[in-house]
Amino acid sequence: MGKLEAFGILFTGDRSVYNSGEYITGEVIVELNDSMKMTGIHLVIHGVAIVNWVEGYDRESHDRRKTQSYHHRSMETYIEEKITLFGKGENDHRDNDNPVLPAGIHSFPFEYRIPDKPLPCSYEGKFGFVRYYMKATIHKPWKFDHTTKRAFSILGEPYDINLDEDALDTHKYLYCTKAKQTQSCNDINN
């Protein structure tokens, strides 16, 4: 076993569902059985939608039937924020003066405000998804980094990403609806 005993992201109150404009608070926990030299500990907050599907059709060529497939993929980023919790910033590549985290249990609190704008709700479907998550990384000089992830869901007012001017033109559509105090997302092209 290495120096790292435990590494995780904890949300305050073990909460994992949020609305636009709310704060996500919590802590990144690092437990070491020996001191560890590192560039730093960084937290990245991601919100992304990806659609992916294949369309195929048959065509005839020289008296032979051939199936041709077209792969379609698109990605839209809604959140991408970086926070330095300990040590140097992620883009500070000076090799000297890297901090050392001593053995023990360490807590690095964080607070992030979700943008106060319409965001598509979390969604998992046959042709795509909308996912939100945090990823903490211990960046170590000249060694493999340690990472941990924690997903969270976004709810809120219905938001049709097909009406977003910045969204790419695709053939698959995702939409969110609100019914009976619960939130659900649907894929129009089931």
C-alpha cells in the first residue's frame, strides 16, 4: 500500500441534488500514512452534455448491397471551474518549492456557487446524458496523480437545450419537465 490511505469528496449533509444558484459546500478528505510531496490538490467542477448515436442505411454498389454507418457525436459544456485547495495552482510548473503534506487526516473545505442561470437537469438516456460532477486531484511532480470523483444532480426550472443559441444543431433532442414536485428528463427520440 502507498502513502495515500483515503481520498474523497464529501458534500455537507451528504446532499447530492441542487438547483441553479445554490451553493455546494463540503470538503475534500486526504488521509496519508506518510508525508507526500505534491504540486497541489485541485478541485474541478464539471457540467457536460454528450449525445452520441449511429445512423445506418443500405446502398447498392456494383450489384452488391452495402451497409454504411454514420456516427454522430456532440458535446456541450455548462460548467468548468477550477479551485486550488492546497499548494500551487494547476498551471504553476516550477519544480522547486513543491509543498509537502504531512502524514495524518487532512480536510480541505470548499464552497462553489452553481451559476444562477437555467441549466439542463441531470439526465441519462440511450443517446446521451447531462452529467455534473466534481473531480479532486492530487498532482504529484513526476509521478502518477491521484483522483477521486463525486457526482451531483441539477434540478430546477424546465430548460430546453434545443432553444439555447449556443447549442450545436443535432438530430437528437433532450428536454426536461417538472411534474408533481419531481423533476424528470426525457429523450424525445426513444
